[in-house]
Amino acid sequence: MKDIKIINKGFRYGLLIISIISLFSCDKEQIEKFDEPFVHIMQNNQNRIVVNSNRQDVVSYYIYYSTKKNNEDLEVTYSVTPGNGLQEGRDYRILTNENPLLFPSGIYRRPIQIQWLKRSVESNMDNTLIVTIESTNKDDVNIGLPGPFNNQSEFIIEKTN
């Protein structure tokens, strides 16, 4: 019984020492801040989703603008590119005609609306629709999430049976 008490006491001290070391080993200078403004597109924090071929509704896919509060408008130019298995008017319709999208001062989210049309797709074809943020009217606005990979600069929607 005495051996178990000694082991428990040693375990507690070991945990305490590890906790203290980990507190002081984190340097505040190691945390990189991303203060630059950026635009990105995603749904539920994903940049790729799947829609069913029997879907026949209108869906809003949002481009987001992340910045400190300012009084300036932003314009975001985007493109919508179908794979060789999809065709506008047959598989989907782009309902948003505004391109570039205008983000008036104080607006941080704008939709691109797509109407999905019920139609089976051929599985051996490229049945993706890719929405890509091409540019903005401001040089200091990053396209995609901050970092070297510019994640969420494009959004891939795959239509499947």
C-alpha cells in the first residue's frame, strides 16, 4: 500500500513539473497574427462539397470578407467553371448576375446563388463546378485564407448520383 502512495505522489509531482514547463515553453512571439484583410469562399468551413443529382433547389454559396471595420467598398471578381460533365441550363443555373460582387462598407458576406436542376450525371465525367475568387479591387486584400496555401480561394461542388 505504501508503494502505491509513493507512486501516486511521484505521478502528481511529475504532472505538476510538466505543466509548469509547458506554461513557460510557449513564447508569445511564436504566435503569428493574421491582421491583413482577406476574402474566401466556403460552406461549413469546407472548400469542397457534394450535391445530389436529384436536387432541384436554389442554394447560396457565400464569399466572405474578413477585415477590420472600414468605410470602403470592395469588389470581388470570381469565375464559375464547370467540368466536362456539367452544363449550365441542363444541370444548374447561375442566378447571381453581379460580377464583380460588390461588398458595400459594413457588408462582409455576399452570395453566389446556384439553382440545381434534377438530372443524373455520368460517373466517368468531371461533374464539378468550381467557383474561384479571381481578384479584388484592392491590392492589400488577400485571396483565400492567410498563409502560404491560400486555402478557400476556390470552392468545388461535385454533383453525384
